[in-house]
Amino acid sequence: MSNKLLPQIAFLNGACCGCGACAAACPKGCVAMEPDAWGFPRPSVDAGACVGCGACERACPALGERAADGLERVLWARSRDEGELVRSSSGGVFGLLARRALAEGGLVAGAAWADGCGSVRHVVVEEESGLDSVMRSKYVQSSVGPEVYRAVQDALRSGRRVLFSGTACQVAGMRGYLGRLAGSELFLAVDVICHGVPSPELWRRWVEHVGAREGGAVTSVNMRGKEAGWLSFSERYECAAGEGGDGHTCSTVFNEDWYMRAFLANVSLRPSCFSCPAKRSSGSDVTLGDFWGVQAQQPEAFDDRGVSAVLANTPKGAAALEAVLPGFEWGESSLERVLPGNPCLTGSVRPYRDREAFMAALAGGASIPDMMRRWSFEPGLRQRVVSKAKGVAKRLLRRA
Ligand SMILES: Cc1cc2nc3c(=O)[nH]c(=O)nc-3n(C[C@H](O)[C@H](O)[C@H](O)COP(=O)(O)OP(=O)(O)OC[C@H]3O[C@@H](n4cnc5c(N)ncnc54)[C@H](O)[C@@H]3O)c2cc1C
Ligand code: SF4
Ligand code: SF4
Ligand code: SF4
């Protein structure tokens, strides 16, 4: 078959966000999601089996136009349940929405650690005991397999509630796959404000590196530990006992953890994240994020155990939030208050200046210690001087 007859999904290159909707939608099973050199999932089409039906293209969030998301209400919120708050990345809104969906006999789909902690995959949770696995942010691209798409579709068809959570492109992919079923009152889509997703291959090597450094394989990770507070969140790695050693936990504040510095420097993100096709147009009912900058915007809402920024995009999302609000300390907010600390809500980040060389080294098999020597992502002297000067200026202004 000539290239001309392949569906458009085969030619998206950097625009593909890896949501997996095309593979799930193909009636011939001729799209497989395969990892590229950075571990990002990409579709591979079996040209011989493709019948040109276009189902993959209709499901794809990187093709075609979608309506902009609406906005019913913006809130700040944090769970009244201290345990839930500390276990969550931000204010614990996801946990309460998910608990409600399960209590009503529904299912929840979200991102969980897989292969030990070597990768992240979407899973379906049907019992409260499984909920912890999909809580907390994992800063690695999560794969959404066809089995998750089908489980969501089957549940909705059989009259069960579904809460699907993920990045905006994953929500758009799920909605594209579901078609008209996405409009069901039983379907609640929750997206997270998304900075972008880092390379699964970088994460795999980083976890191996931490295991070797600590003398025992990493068995559990919390990328949003709150031991030192929400603002200074920590990377917490639990490691198994190595030869002659004990199992132990190591914890590093996020800006001292090399993997997190690389993430926040925008060097390890998927190419589509620099021109996101789904921000504020995923069709999600609720958008959740950290309310960074809440101290300045709404000081009365600040709590260093975590505060969420919550956007109800649809009447369905607003009703779902209303039902769980008694579980929160909360107040009204606005887009204007959320945006200054959270520009990723509406805009894509810019790539790190040396990103191509970094990604080439990763694809070429460079070790983590080699990459750490070459790229530290420490703020440069100029940046440190500028931020120190800004801090001094702010203190002087406050005194004035
Ligand atoms: C890759 C990524 C980037 C983010 N960037 C920002 C940002 O720039 N600004 C901001 O304010 N907030 C960002 N967030 C969202 C924030 O970290 C919290 O996830 C959000 O505030 C919800 O917190 P919570 O306390 O309500 O619940 P939590 O229990 O912390 O919620 C976790 C939710 O995140 C989902 N999730 C976790 N990891 C992944 C993943 N790898 N892929 C898809 N979904 C995942 C889970 O399915 C669940 O729905 C990001 C999250 C992720 C995963
Ligand atoms: S056009 Fe149809 S058969 Fe071909 S890959 Fe897409 S969904 Fe599959
Ligand atoms: S964006 Fe999603 S649906 Fe489109 S080609 Fe990529 S993986 Fe497939
Ligand atoms: S930035 Fe956009 S393309 Fe990248 S993971 Fe987030 S929602 Fe998807």
C-alpha cells in the first residue's frame, strides 16, 4: 500500500500526543502503540490491514477542531480530611470525586505506577482499596491501553458511572473514542492542568540510577511528598534492602532532584507538549491543578498542606463538585486569580534551549551520571542574582 492510503495519524510526528485513542478505535486492530527512542508511545499502522475507514482519525485529538471549554465556576478547595489532603498532590479534590463515583457503583480510570515503579499506565479501579494507586501526580507520560478505553465504554453502555482522569489530550482522546457516549450524564471527565509529560525512557533510567545509588531497587515513589510542605514538595523513593543493607526511604526537595529539575526545565517533555492540541479544549467537565500563587491572590485560602485550583467547565462538572463540596474548605475564585501562578492552564511551555542535544544523548543511550555531568539544570549565576534582587525588592516594597 502506498503512503497516500495510510490514515493521517501515521504522519503526525511531533503533533501526536500519544493518547492511544487511534489504537483503541481501529476496528481492524491494525494500530499498535509502540515506544519511540524516548519511550513515548506512538502509533504504528499495519498498512496491509488498514481498510481506510477513518475511525482512528475521528478519535484523534491532534486532528480536527474542538470547541473551547466552557467555564461555569472557579474555586479554591482543600479536603477537610487531613489524611486525604496529605496523600494528594494538591487539595485532594480528585480523591473525593473518585470516592463518590465508586460509592455510586461506578468505576474510576487514572494513572498508576506499573512495572514496579518503572513506568506509568492508566488502570481501571472499581474498589476503594485500589484508589490510592491512581492518586498523586506521576510526572511521566502514562500509557492508556485499548483495554481502558473499552472498559470505560462497556461501563457506560451498561449504565454505570465512570470518572476518567488524565491530561487534557488523554481526555480529548477518550472523548473522541466514545463519540456520542461522551455526552452521557454517567461520564465525568477530569483533566489536570498540564505542564507536559516527561520521557518514560528517562524515568526508567532514572529509577534504575536511584536504585543503584541507594543500594536497593526503588519499590515505591511519591513525587508529591508533603513532609516539608506543599510549596516545598519532595521526591520520596522507598528502596528495597540491597546486599548487606536495609530497605530505606530517601526524600529530596523537588528542586534538588535532578529528574524534577529536568522536567521543570522543559527538556524531557513530549514534543506535542510545546504546542498542546488540547489545553482548554479537551471537553473535560472538571479541571484540577495546584493553586500556585494562592498566597498572593487569596491569602485566606493558603494552607501549606495543599490547595487546589478547581474549574467546573460544564454544568455536569459543576453538579459533581457541588455534591462533594461539604468535604472541603473552599471559596469562590476566578480565572484571573488562577492564571498568574499557573500559565500552563492555557499556554504551552517553551522547550529548553539545549533540548535537542539532551534528547539525542538520551536516545543514544547516555547514562544518567553522564547526563547529570553535562546538564545540571541548576539556576545559572545570572538567574540566581536576578531572583535574589527580586526577593530583596519585594521585601523592601512590603516594608514600604
Ligand atoms: C504530568 C502532570 C503535569 C502537571 N502540571 C501541572 C501544572 O503545571 N500546574 C498545576 O497546577 N497542576 C499540574 N498538574 C496537576 C497537579 O499536579 C495535580 O494532579 C492536580 O492538582 C490534582 O491534585 P489532587 O490533589 O486533586 O489529586 P491527586 O490525587 O493528586 O490527583 C492525581 C490525578 O492526576 C492523574 N495523574 C497522575 N499522574 C498522571 C499522569 N502521568 N498522566 C495523566 N494523569 C495523571 C491521576 O489520574 C489523578 O486524576 C500536573 C499533573 C501531571 C500528572
Ligand atoms: S483507517 Fe480504519 S482500518 Fe485504517 S488504521 Fe484507521 S481505524 Fe484502522
Ligand atoms: S494523538 Fe492519539 S489518536 Fe492521534 S495519532 Fe497520536 S496516539 Fe493516535
Ligand atoms: S501538555 Fe498537552 S499534549 Fe502534553 S501531555 Fe499535557 S495535555 Fe497532552
